[in-house]
Amino acid sequence: MGKDKKQGSGLSDHVFFLRQRLHESLSLGLKYNGEQEMKWICVDAGIESHALKKIDSFISSLTFSLSQNPLIKESISEIVVTLTGILQSKNIATLNASIEATSNLVRKIRTNIREFPILNIISSLSNLLSLNQLSQVTKHSCVTALNVILTNLGVSNQAKIGEILERDNLIGFISIESQGFYKMEYFVELVDLLRVVMSKWPELRFRVWSDEILMKKLEEKCDYKGMNISTNVLKLCSSLALCSHGAKSMLQNKSFISKIIKCLEKHNYISVRIQSFKLLRHLMRSKEGFTLLVNTHCETLINEIINSMRIFYALNEPSQQIPLLLEASRTALVLVSRTGPHHKQFWSKNIGQIIHDIILRKHGNNNGISNNNKRSVLVNNGLSELRKLVWDIFAYLAVYCEEENFEGQFRNFEVLISCACTWAANAMARRFSPISPGILELDDPVCRTVLLMLISPCNYFPRNSLHNLSHHLDPFHDSISNFISRFLHSTQSSCETNSVPDCEIVVDLANLACLSFLEGYREVILRKNGVKVLWRFVERRCESEILVRREKISSYLDNIYEGVSCCCANNDSNSLNEWEGKDLTLLYALICLSKLLETSSCNKPPDSTVRILRNIISNDKFAEGPKMYCKYILSLYGLHGSQSGTERRISKAFDMKEFADVMLLFSDGYSFDAHGVILITRCPKLLPPNSEFPSENNPKMIVKMSDRVDRQALGMVLEYIYSGFIEINNLDDGLIKKIKLIAKNCGLESLVEMVNKDRPKWGSSCEERFDLSGALEPAGFPFSDVILEAKSDERIECKYRSCQLATPHIHAHKIILCLGCDYLRALFRSGMHESLSGTIKVPIGYNALLKLADIFYSNKPPKLNTDCKFKSLTDSQKSTELQSLIELSSLAQYWCWEEIAEEATNSVVDCIARNSVDERGCLRAIGFAKELGQWGIVEGGVRWLAPKYPKLRGGGIEGIGEEVMEMLRVEYVRLL
């Protein structure tokens, strides 16, 4: 710390002088310890106060750029060490000054703070707040300093900082402080700090949304008249809503949601309205949240969106209201991206006129543009992001529109359709010539709009789009043929080399799909082996773990949802529409393939093709859209439906007369034996409501069939009910009509659509999962022929009056149990007393029994989801969840159910490995597993707990037994 020479330092005389004075004062307390680390070791308040004055003087001369100077960086490092030492000393006389100096330093150097050892300062500030011994002024300064630091930090040391914040229960401190009657400036700072923590450490969100008192306070302040308070509260809630459980918690509070909706009204500050739109989008990410908001606040929400979008008409120059206009448009895009009656609300508000005017820049004194300049207008303006959003809005409105009832808005659409088709034609013609990224980004929303108009169920859009597209493509025929050839060639090459496609392929596939709707270009694609190339591409996309997201080419979509999401049911955190899927290229390729196959001869497909399609349909990683088009393509081959693992298992019951309790009887005496539990869940309309249910005296329910029901057709429909699959490729038209008639009368709409070979509707649901869990509800009770009784001392009153059993139990069905477990099938066929008694005592608790039922009826694996909801459970509740899985593992092992035993074991070990439960909970789980002889869980748990052996030795570890304790010790020694 000697004097530095000014020459060559790049510092002014004043800064150099302040630096010298700083070093002189810091030298009184900075020393090197035995490990050659610089530490502040002085506890004298006078010296600390003197050092802080020099630090303040030096910081006042700093700028962001100056902080990059090597000599200044050296001084900042010494200041950070000094401030850390003074904060750790907790000297009341200098505490406020040191906290203030810390805030000032970070404000000056901002993100450059990441280059310095700031971790100890964060720990000191967090620890100070946990002491609850500070004055109000000091706490406010401490919160401000911590907020400034965390805001400017990067991702390094993020895990360690999260541990510090949880160790000191920062969220608990904020919760308590927010209830006090302090200055509103302090409350704003608390909320802002909490927002920063929620956005950077999403794993801590559960501590906020599960805190009822804190959430009540946020609700109280969300519509507060002060702009900063309301804005900050809404920002915080937006971050909380990125957790699906946090969003669900807010959605259940009707008064809270009503306040958020009211924040959209015109009389509120613009910043408040902006944050309200953002929060509502986050709440609408899930289907449940979307449905709830649309059902309860649809009209108000759409009114405020339209009012905010009309701001466009007042824009003649850059305006502060543009952010509000963008947020309203993003929210409109989220709304129209899903089907529902709210689309009619948008049409009734003349949304077509607004879309038309925004795209064609008809605002203020602008009287519109000529058709010749439409294309250039789309690019050359300052509101390009708005126009991209509006193109997407128009695309969804078109693809979901089923009636030609646009409230007189046809004229607007004619111009937009012509404009879009002109752009798409030009995009294809110039595809393999040098183009700018800006133009390419606009290609995506416009060309996508053309494709969605072509597949719209409303005849107006495909009819006009085909006419316009064909007209605008005529001048570019050779260029378009070249585009098809080069695209198919490059795609084939990338498939052969297994390389990841460029993001441009999103637009290319959309354009190829558009061309497949035009007969002339469809023939070109077929001649160029387009079907073969696309099948290979689909296969590669299914195999690849690297997704080609639309956001890569259309970055404006990244602003729809802001922040890191967690606990998403579909794991598709920030996708605009989960129906389309994360990899849009797969959906576009399947749309193109379906159109090519519609007009070509569909002979029996290769086994590899069928395998690819069925894999997509049965795999949960693929979205509904690709699955719908796979089912549609199969129907073109005469193959209807697909078989997942559950469907293949249940299909075995079709030819089994065992446990059949329903007879479908024809007038000529012919009959089909069926199982009521399967019919009641898969096709309840096949069972007349007033029929007599099976009983001891009448073991079979007799259903008399009408003479108009064709026996063969009913047999094939039954096959579909049991297996989810039917093949009608070689059947005559008369029989196919009878199958359709029975399917329609039985409410099997998915089968009707497949047999009709109807093109999938955008946003429509693939046939519901082959889920038999409805059989555990009252509808399935009349067909129950066995009771699974849990091992429990608890007493309950069964919801079925005819059942007198007081122990926790489930009314199950032998046919389902037989098909799921070989052990139980052998037991029921053995004739042993237990199989004849009608009750099976299962040696597991009721919670584990419910999970067992999920395996049989819903094919849900015994896994523990260690998300925010699990973290919010008490230690006792977590232990109950773990113990139920350990019980399942033990039972599955006894039943020789190896797959289930392995999954349950892995789930418990994974929970321990993720530190989802504390050490005590882990020890209890290991001890319980040892009692049940689940040594796989014991060994896995020991492996992960071994590094903590020294910490655990004195804390009750002996309770798990000498054998496990020795295993822990041996594993710990092995790791040394």
C-alpha cells in the first residue's frame, strides 16, 4: 500500500490525491493475516470513522468508467475489505456510515461490483437484518444497500448467496417488517428487495406465496394510490406468478384478482397499468389460470386491452405511452393464442380495424399508404415490434375463427391478406440471397400468418389466402422452384450429418407448408422427394434434444414472459402456446406432410413411419399440436388412434372374459362381454343410465342392443374403447359409416374426427390421456369387486353408504389390478381365501395406497415432485411423503414389481440428493427404509449424507442404528 506514482496512471491530480489519502487512512486497519489475506482488524470507532470519511470522499470522485482503471480497482478491493470488516464489527457508532458507503460504492460502479469479493458484505448485511436489534433508520439503510448490491450482481456465487439469504431468513424479516407502521419509502424498499430476491432466487418463492400474512399485505397495497408502491407490489407479484403454485395461490384470491384488473383502468399511472398487464400474462400461463381469468373478467380485460391499443391513433412521435401499447398487445397475443369465446369479444370491439391500422401505419395525421408501398412500410418504422405482435394476433384470430361474422371488417382483412401474401412470396423468392437479420425477423410473423390463414376452419381466410398467394407467387415461379429444391437438399444434408438446423428453418418450413396448399408447387415438392426428406427430418427432430425455438428468430417473443419460471406443469416455462410445442419446426413439418399425403396415394406406410408417429403421440415431451397432426396422418393411412403403455396394457382385457361384468346382448342371442369399469370411464354413453348394476345375485349387467346396431361395427368400436386404436384401411364404406354412427352416438368425437379424416383444428385437444382414475369416483363404484385396505389405525366413514369398512381403503376393480400386476393376477386366479374375500389388506399407509391407485389407474410413476409446493410443506408432511414412497418400494419388491420398486427407490434417493429435506428428515427416511429392508434407499441415502457425517455425529445420528451409522462412517472415510 505504498505511494503510487501518478505518471502513466491515467488519473487526474484530484483523484490521485484522494487515492493517496484513502490508502493512508486504510493502512491503519488493513493487515495481512497468516494466510496472506488482507483483513480489516481494527475495532477502534475513531479509526473506523476516519477511514469511512476518506472512503466517502474517494467514492464521490468515482465514475463507472473510472472503476475500470487498474489502480482504482486496487483501491476498490481495499475498500470492499474495509467495509466488510467494519460491518462485521457491528460497531453502532460507525454502522450507518459503513452501510451508506456500501450503497454509494455500488451505485457508482454498478455491475463492475461483480469483479470484487462482495460475498462477505452480503453476508454481513443479511446477518445484521436477522439480529432485529437495529434502529429503523439503520434497517432502512441496510435494506437499501442489500437491494443495490443484489440488483447489480451477476450469476456467480448465486447458490452461496441464496444459502446466506435463507440462513438469515431474509424473507421472514421482510414479512415482519412489512406489517409495521413505517414510512412508505421503507415499505417500497422492502418490496423491491423482495422482488429482486424472487427474480434471482426462484427457489425461495414458496416462502412468500405460502406466507398468508405477507400476501395479505401485498393485496392491500397492490392498488395503493402511490405510484411506486403499487408498481413495486405488482412487479413482485409478477415474479411470484412465474411459479405455477404461486400463480395458483393468487388466482384463488378473488378480491386480489379484482384489484389487479382494476389497476388496468385509465385513471391509474401508466407504470401501474403496464405492470398489471405483465402480471396478468404470468397468471394466464397455465390453462387453469387462463380459464379462470377469461371466465370471470373477460369483458373488462378485453376492454382495457382495446383501450390501451387505441393509444396508437394518438402517436405522431415517440411517446411514453408506447410501452403501455406494447404490453397491451402482448397481453392480447396471450389471450388470442388460445381458443375460446373471448375471440368473439375481440371481434365485437372491431379488433380488425385496429390491426389493419397498426400494420399499415394509419395513425395521427397519416392517411394511409398505397398498395405499392405496403411491404416497405412493414420494416421502415420505429414500431416494428408492435407490428410483429399484431401480425401474430391476426394469425391467431384467423386460425381460431369458425364463422364468417366479423362485424363488417372484411375490407380490412382483404388488405391484410394481400399484404401478407405479398410479403411471403418475396420471402420465398429471396430466401437464398443475402438478407438482413431485421427483415428475416419480420418474415416469421408474416409468413406464419399466411400459413395459419390457410388452415383456418373459416372458409373466408383459406379461400382468399390461396387466391392471393397464388397470384403473388406467379412472377417468382422459377425462384420458388429453386427455393424448394435448395431447401429440401439442405434439409436432407443436415439430417444425414445429424447437424442442428439453423433458426431460419422455422420460416422455411412455414413457407414450404404454405406451398403444399398450392397444387402446382405441391407436385414440385413431391417430385423432389419432399415426403421422404420431411419424414427423415421429423425423425431427427424427435431424436434431438436441441430445440429449434421460434424465439431464436423472433426475439420479440422473449418479452411475453419476463423472468425465470419454476414449477411449470408442462415444463415449458415461457412458451406462448404449449399446443404448438417448444420446437415449432416439428409441427410445421407435420402440417406440410399431412397436406402432401392428402393428395397422394396412401398405401400401407412403412413400419418405421408408424413407429415415429406413435412415438410422438405417446411421448409426453411432445405437445398437443404435433400429436394431433400425427393422429391425422395415421388416419390418412386408415390407422386410427395410437397405443401408449396404458392402452397396450388395458387392450389385453378386450379378449378376456375373466371379471367381465357387462353383457352387450343382441336380439339374436349374440353378445359381447365387457368390463363396466372400462366402459364407464372410456365410453359411459354405452351404458344406459337405468340399467341394473352387477350384484351378487346378478353378476353381469345386461345391456340390450338395438337391432339397428351392427355387430361388427360395435365390435370394432369396443376394440377402440379398450385399446385406443382401430384399423379400417380395408373396410368397405358401408361398415365405416356404421362405425362412425356408433362412435357419434357414444360420444367418441375423437374417433369420429379420425374416421372422417378431418384436419386438426388449431388448439384442439388430442384425445384425453387413457386415464381410468374416474373409476375411483362414484361412477365406478357399482363395478368395484375388490377393496384395497390400508394398514392404519385411523378410522373413517366411507362415502358409500353400503360400505361399512372403517379402515382407510379404496374400492378397486380386479380387472385393472390384474392387468397391472402379475402378482395380483396370480392371486386372484389362485382361489385362495384372500382372493375370494373381496378385501385385500395392503401393508402400507393410506397415502401410499393412494399413490398405488395412481399407478394402476393413471399409470403415474411413484415419483416425488420436489418443487416449490413440496418445499412449502412442514417437515412432518415431507417425511410422510417420503415414507409413502418407501412403503411402495417395499410392497413392489414383495409383489415382484421390479419396475415400480426401482422407480420408488430412485425417487427417494433423488429427493435426498437434492437436499429437498433437511438432515433430520433424511435420517428418519433412512431409518424407516432400514426397518422395511429397503437397502437400496439406505445405501443411496448414506452415499449423499456421508459428507455431513462430522456434523451429524452429535445430533441424534445414533437413533438410526449402529449398522447404518457404521455405513455412514465408512463412506465418509472413503471420501476423504
